[in-house]
Amino acid sequence: MGVVAMGGGVRRGWLWLVKNGLNRVTAPAARAGLGPLALVRHVGRRSGKTYETPLLLARVEGGFVAELTYGEKVDWYRNVVHAGTCTVVVGGREYRIDEIRDCPYRDGRRAFGRPASYLLTALGRKEFRFLRSAG
């Protein structure tokens, strides 16, 4: 049995559900520093509004690693790339990010430690980005 790729409409619908459902539940937990969640605070590239997106980030030397679960076309990622900066909030502490760049998938998986790295490998995750902390 093969894997069926999500069509454009199905993908848009799924991303809308995540943005308007799951994110509204996980953002307060991330803001409170609960669990492994972090917030990425970014500015909309068209609206100029500030947004907060909850993500799982791995802390590494010099910054953080993000796994792009939904690819490069999600708003938070496109906004950060467009602006060249964002703020990461982890455990109530803010980190200014001044660079985002590709991270080799083996390094990205390893950054999340065990057992998460095993799960990322089993899921075939290969899109990771390094977010460099500005100090």
C-alpha cells in the first residue's frame, strides 16, 4: 500500500485546522513553558501583524533546530525567512533569532535526542532548519 500525497485543497484544509485548532490549544501551554513546546514569534510578511506559532524545537549550541513538519510553505516559516529574524520563547525566556538556515537531516534528527530521533527517522523527516540565537 503506497502513501498518497495530499492534494492542494486537502493540504490547505489540514493546515487551516492545525492553525485554527491545535495551535490555539498548544500556544498557551508553550507560553507557560509547559512540556517540550516553544513559541516562534514572527511578523506577517503581508499584514505586518505579530504572530505566535507553537513548535517543538531542539536546543543546540548557538540556537535551536526546527523540524518542518508541514514543509516550507507554512506561514511561520515564510514569515521568518522573509524578515530574516524572529523571537523564540522557551520556558518563558526570549531568544532573538538572527539567522535561519538549512540543517542536514542527520544533524537535525540527532538534535532532538532519543527517542524522538528514532521517531523522526521512522517518519522519514528530512526538513530541518537551524535558528541561530543572536546572543
